[in-house]
Amino acid sequence: MKQINNQKGFTLVEIAIVLVIIGLLLGGVLKGQELITNAKVKNMINDFRGVSAAYNAYIDRYKAVPGDDNAAADRFTGAVNGGGNGTITGVYTAIAAPANAAESNNFWQHLRMAGLANGIATAGQALPPTHSLGGFLGVQSQISAAGNQTYGMIGPVVCAGGIPWSIAQSIDTQIDDGNSDTGTVRTGAAGAVNLATTLAVSGVYGPAVAPPAAPGLHTVCMAL
């Protein structure tokens, strides 16, 4: 006498329901990742624009460039004067004390003493801040005595290092033209802030342009 096998497999309807649920879950994860990325881009753009606003507010108020202000010591107790030539010397990541003549470091001391930026203003402790993704955020213009400019841009720029390539591209697209080599936002391989060139002749963003030690990370600079 045969035994009846009561085991049943999944019906097509049940399989379809499971697939729909999996699709919804994956869609939710991807949408969540997109929202997180968009938030990072927005925060970075706010960081850039915040520095630009503080820079211009200082100039409007004191008729001098922060960091380069040669009358800062008269305005603020303990401030270190700059050269007064309209150029912010030193790289954007300079962490030397302002007394060591890094005007890109003086920049933060002057802004903080003027109440235009948060942070410690004490000489020797007025370090550049970090941006919303954790890297340094700072300013520079003339890199060396030879007058090398940042990625071919003339004048002061605000730079942020350690930016993933996809976020760097979104920043450039939303603020400027989306091309790493042109416009007011330009980008280079991580740490290469003193070069005359940016990513490539094509101006294309991607993970392959960064050093192997930091795949996909870029330094993004915006003209002030």
C-alpha cells in the first residue's frame, strides 16, 4: 500500500510574494544609501559656502583678507599679523602655529577672533577645522614663492581633502560644471594640493585617479 506524500512546494504566488518583499527591502536599502550620500554632499557644500561667507564677511568688515591681515594684532589681542599683500600663503592643511607665518593657519585665528568661525583662536592652537566627512578644511592661494596656483585657479580657494570620488563629482556638479579641470570647483588626487593640474585632461571623476593608498579619494577646491 502506497504512502501519500503530503509535502508541498511553494506555489508560484508565494514565490512571487517573496520576490516582491526582497525587492522592496533592497529598494529601501538603496534608497537609504542614496539619502545618506545626498546628505553628505549637502553638508560638504554647506562647509564650502560657510567658509566663503566668513571670508567675505571679514573682508567687508575689516577691508583686509583673513590670514593675510597685517593689522590683525591691532584688532584682536594675541592675533598674529599677516603680510598684507592680499595673498594667503601656506597650504590649506597647515597646522603650524600662526607665529610660524602660515597665513593659511592665521586665516582661522583671524576668523575666530572676529567671531566669524567656531574653534580655538589661541596662537599655536588655531588649527584648521575638519569638514563633515572628517578631513581637513582650509584655504590657500599661493603655494610657494614661485606663485604656483591651486589646480590652475588664480586667487584664494577653500579646499577639503579625503573626499570620495562620487561625492566630489556631486559637489562639482551642484556648485559648478561637473568637470574636475574647469570652473570654480576643481579636484585632484588626495593630497596633491600643490599641483597645477587636476585629475586628468578629460576632467572625469573616478576611483582610478587617486593614489593606491587612498582609492577613490580626492581633494576638492572651490574658488573664494
